[in-house]
Amino acid sequence: MNLAFSKTCAARAARRLCFCLLAFTLPGHAVADHPPKPDAPPETLQTPYGSTEVGILDGAQYRIDIPADWNHSLVMYYHGYARHGVTYRIAEKLDTQQNAFFLRHYAVAQSAYSQPGWALPQAYGETEALRRYFVKAHGLPHETYVAGGSMGGALTMITLELNPKPYLGGLDLCGAVGPTFESFERRFALRAAFDDYFPGLMPPLVPVPTDFDDTQAVRDKIIAALHAKPDAAAELRSMMGLHTDISVANDISYFTFVVGDMQRRAGGNPFDNRNYIYTGTNPTSSAGDAALNDSVRRYAADPKAREFLFRHYTPTGHLTKPMLAVHTIYDPTIPPGSLALYDHMVQGAGFGENLVQQYVHHEGHCVIMPDEVGHAFEELIRWTHLGPRPTPGFLH
């Protein structure tokens, strides 16, 4: 590391930001005058609605859609967590979230990322490389926004903290916004609790076997076990804040997969539930909580792996551009209350006016209707154009 840069970082109150900037190096950032080129000639398609380009940039597949009535502005879009990666096909339509921007005359550019899973550094750097390529190929947009769903919402937050200059603002849709350790450690703790109720049903938690996959067969096995022990199923639903056994099964299988993903990325187990106190197993009595806390297996984290978990990514709250976050009122995968911690971080950093959270009257993960995405985006645009700050609460 350059000594002067090191001293600068050490002198700043936001020392963690410097650390994260190093962890999230932008590909080619030091040679910004030479934007990346596609690895091979891209595939293009022209229709009456506009043009689509699909190619590979620095090993990551990308897609660019430009409407025929383009307003010469751009949305950089981050997709969510993908267990086995994302592939773009030239003739496929945009999904509903992205299409909401396209229908409002914005170009949409998105990277598939060179790695599946919780690939925050790859997604962040490769999306920035794509933005720079877009500028070279299609000209500097009048305005640029960043948006994303689920894990893409976390990347929207990261982008506005670490690289805000190109953007007017961001739209987070059902995002895992906040410290990664907060959401992942909760998932790890809940999976450990499940093992206490149903020992031996799932594969080992530390480490999760490399061949484990989140499949319907695994989920069906969990549902059958829950049905066989209805009292245990009820306690798990209560503790996890879930409505159905299907949601419990889906979460436990998915949480196992993402825990394994993070363990492999971190080079060890980054999770520690020794200080985790389990609550909520029975709303009318603490007896169930006490029994679970007495018997659940406790795990210690590997220090180096834990460092990786905190580095990828712990936000600073240094949100200098407007970000509108939209969530469903009930989300079994990313609880809508999870944004509260990040809101406190932003408030503490002095940027509270730049974050607004709204909700829609739907249940499920990312069940946000196309017109709701479009309406939220229009509110964000007005906000960044010095219009009224969106009202927190229900997205009307």
C-alpha cells in the first residue's frame, strides 16, 4: 500500500471506508482514460422497441438495453443473489424491475458478475467497468442512477457509499441493506437452532459440505419433518417470524446454502453464535427460549474468516446521494425491519435526509409490482431534481 495513502486512511474518522475501498478495487480504475473493451464482438439485436447488446467484459457477461425513444440517461442495475449464476440471452425480455426503467425511456445496463453467490467485490467492480464501457460506446449519459434487487439492493448501497460521483441517486428494491455480518449471522444462528429441534436432518453446519445445494427435495424433507413435530415447527415459525412451514423450509435450505457460500469465500467459518441469545420461540412464555439457549450448539468463528465477513461489507453510513428503499410488508428472506440498523448508521454519519424507506402491501421476497417499481423510480427522480423528499411509509 502507498505510504501516503495509508497515512491518509489512518487519519480519517471513516477508517473503515478506506479499508473497504481497498477491498472493492475497481477494475481498471487507475487507467480511467482507457475503458475496458468486450472480450469478443458482442451480440446485438434491433427491434422496434430499441436495441439489446449482450457480450462479455473482463470475463463477466453483460447486457445493455437502450429504448428507441431513449432519453439519454442510464440505470446501472444489480441483480440479486444467484446460486449458480446468471446468463443473458439476446432474445429474452427484461424482467419486470428492469423493464420499469426501460419503459420510462432509460437505458439499462447490467452485469451477470463473473462469480455466482455473494460476490460483492466482483459485482461492484464489474458493474463499474460496464458503466465506463457504456460511456465509451454510447456517450456520457445526461443522468445515471443505480438500482438493484435483494443482494443488488446491498450493492446499490455499497455503490452510493464508495463511488457516488457518477450517480444522482439509487433505488433499493427488497435489498439486503446494512452490514453483511448482521443478516448472515442471523441466518447461521437460525440454522443452528433448527439443528437443535431436528438433529441430524441437515448436513453439518461447520463446514457446510461443498456439494450441498438448495433443492426442492431438501425443502420437501424439511417440510415433512416440520409436519411430524408440529410443536417444534410452531416454535421455529415464531422465532423466525414466519407464517408457514413452507417458509421455514425454504429459509433453512437457502440459509444453509448461503452459509456454505460465505464459509468458502472466507476460507473458514466466519460465524459465531456464542453471544447470540435466542428469543421468540413462544410468545406467551420464556420457557422455550431458555430450553433452546441451554441446548443449542455454540460455534466459534475463525478470526481470519470473520475479518473477511466484516470487510465484505460493513457500511459506513456515508450516504451522500439520495437512496429510496422499497420493501414488502412481509418478506421471509430479508425481513423488512433489517434496514433499521443501516438507517441508524446513516443518521449517525449525518446523512439521514438521504435515506427513505417505503413499503408495499404485498407478502413475499421482492414481490413489488412493475407499476410500483416505476412509481418509486419516478419519486426518486423528482427527489434528485430538487423536488420533494419522498414520504417514508406506504408507497402510494
